[in-house]
Amino acid sequence: MASVSSVVPSSGLHADRVAHSPDEPATWRLVALALPAIPTYALMLAFAMYVPAYTTETLGIDLAVAGVLFMVARLLGAVLDPAVGRWSDRTTSRLGKRKPWVIGGTVLGLLAMPLVFFPNPLSHSSTLAVALGVIALTATMTVVQTPLTAWAGDASRQYHGRTRAQAAIAFASAIGVLIAQLIPALVDQVEVFRNVGRVPALGIVITALLLLSLYTSAVVPDRSNERATRGHSPRSESLRAALTSISRDRILLRVIGSDFFVSLGQGIRTALFIFFVTFYMDLPHWGPALFLLQTLFGLLVAPLWQRIGQRLGKQRTVLIAEGIQIAINLLLLLLAPRSVGLLIALTVAQGLTQGSGNLMLRAIVADVAELHRLRWGTERGGMLFSIFNVTMNAAAATAIGLVFPLLAYLGFQPHGANPSSALNSLHWLFALGPAFGHAVSAALVWGLPVDEHSFAQQRAALSRRHSTDDFTGVTQS
């Protein structure tokens, strides 16, 4: 990731110490640490856009069976996510807490890829083989994603250093999403690749990236055990005790709620994007290209948002990002059918703020995990990040579950002609739905004591408390 060197902190309080402290990860280590996010997120987008149809059209799986299969796999992933987060928190090994999970998940993915992406070309694949492959690859995404995000949170002990590590993960994730869009487009446009097919071509690239990430994960040291236990041995706690402590952390609950509404706004926009461009804008062939344009600008601007977060603080950056998102979505109300110039401009603007709020909120959670280590002497980073994944999936499901029935009620049909009233309803929902989500997200973050000064005060107070009572009787303030 060539741009990681450009996101080394150079401004903000103590930013120079983050960049040069020997206790902080070097740029090459951040690159290597973040690399598994590329195939993981490419796999996620492939499963969202291409693999379900591929299993029915090419692999010969019955449509109803495929629907049940992917629903069951998604539910298993949702159940597995918090379990993996907690298990990785409690892992003690020579390799560290997170590395064994990232490596194990990558190996599982490599073993499962042929079952789905490279079927027997002479016959239809068996339903059982495809089902095993789909479930195993869904597990791969969970087993890699949650510990990897927590590993990034463990990579630094500095306030801005955690932002830097999370920015590296976010940048790699955007590259994965971009690859998953570019490869199928390349196959469609280049005749020599058409015989390979979209999904097998994407599978070749993802497999190569999994092999590369397996190597980089092996060479990057996992210092999570050292960072979590420096000064004392970690306490063991029950799942009930952990959830009780988390439920009483008002700051954490507001951050999680903010992320839910960010994801809800993004989910509404994604769910309606093709419908809006095709039917309201009357540009039926523009949807995929515009979505790719948005992703490209989101990738380019990721280092900038990390620098803004260092200069202004994470809370202010979230508020700025969400305010811009609200303004962009309200400006969508000015769009008229076939007004291509304004549509492209707003799509680019959307890309320039893409993922900015999510990045800062995850960096805040890494700070909260550090405070939990000091306050209770327990490691909860994996569990906290797994909760984020659950709320993200819940928000995506809620978005579709809300807007599709509402569109149907308002008279919109995805096939055939639609009356102007239905198209206007689509327009308003596409603009106001995401604006509402981003507005609630900003309201939840407003006033939170999560800036660098507040964090330093809390950390110092807890460190003093630790030195006197070794965490005995410490309660949340």
C-alpha cells in the first residue's frame, strides 16, 4: 500500500512521537498487517454481487436452495462474529492473540476457494460441495476480519497511532472492494478474458492475494499479548460480566449507535443506487460505472481523512464528515432526470467522504478498548470490534428491510413503467433516507469526551489507580 507512507502523522498533538517512537509500528509493518483486508473485502463484495447468481446460473444450484444457503451462511456469520472476537481476546499463544486467527482464517479460505470459484468444468458442482464452500468462505471473512481489526487496534499505544493503524485497514479494505469491481468489468470488456468468466477470474486474483496475505501475516509480529498485559496478568471474566460492563459504557454505546446509523445511511444508498440511476435518472447503463467512480475517489481520499482526524480530533472529524454527507444527500433533491453533470459531481463528492465516519468511529473504539484494559485488566478489543460488525450487518439488513417494502407501498416496481409519483418517491427516499442516518449518527457523537486530551486524562487517572489497587474495586466512572 504505497500511500501508507503518506499517512504517517505529521500534525496534531504528539503526532511526531507516533511516527518516530520505536514502540510504534513501522510503515512496512502497517502495510503487511493491513494486506489481509484486501482479499477479505474483495470476497465480501463478490459474495454480495456475483457469487449468488453464479451458483445458480453456472453451478446449477436450485434458486430456492441457493437463497436458503446464503441466508443460513449470513446468519452463521452473524453468530460467529462475536464468538470469534471473544475467543481472540482470550487467546494466549506464542504467536499472539490475533495472528493465529488471521492465519487460520486465510488457510480456511484457500482450502474453500476451489469449491465455489473453481468448479469442475465438465459437470455441475454438487449442492453439498458448494454449500460447504459458501459456509467456509463466509467463516473465512469473519475469522479474518474481526481479529484483524482488533490487531490493528493493538498495534499502537498512541492516540493517533491507533487512527493510523485503522486507516491502513480502511485503505486496504477499499482496495479490496475496488478489485472486486474492476476484475469483472475487465472480463466484460476484454474479449480474451471472457472465456474465463467473471467469478473464476475474480477467484484467481483473490486466491493470489490470500497467499500473499498469508505470508505477510506470518512475518508481522503480533504484540497484542504484550500490550494487553504489560504490567500485570490479564483477568479472566465470564461472557456475562463482559457484556454487563460493555452495556454500562455509555460512550461505547453511543459510538456503536453512531456506527449503526452511518451504516444504515450507507445501506439505504447502496440498496437504492441502481434503481435511482436506472429509473429516476433514466440512465440504465450508468449504475455500475458511477458506483466504481465513487469507490475510486473513496480510495484516493482515505489518507486525507486520517490526517484530518489527527489535526482536528476524531469526534470533530466524525461531525464534519457526517455534516458533509447530510449536505450531499440533501443536494440530491436538486437532481432532475438525465442531469448527468450534477449526478457525477455528487457521486464524486460522496466518494470523497466515503468511509470517513466509519474510520474515526473504529479508531475511537480502539481507544475505548485501551481504557477497558486499564480499568478492568481484561482484553475486549476483539469483542468490541465484533459488535461493530454485527451492527454493520444489522444496519444493512434493516436498510433493505425498510426501503424495499416502503418503495413497493409507494407504488414503485422494478419491472415495467412507473408513474411519476412512484419515481418521485424513489427520489425522495434515496436523498432523505441516508441524510437521516448520517444526522442521527452525528447527534450521537456530539459532545462525547473522546478527544486526545480527554483520553489522556482518563488514561492517566486509570494508570494511577492501577498503581495503587491493581484494579481491585475499579468501577466505571
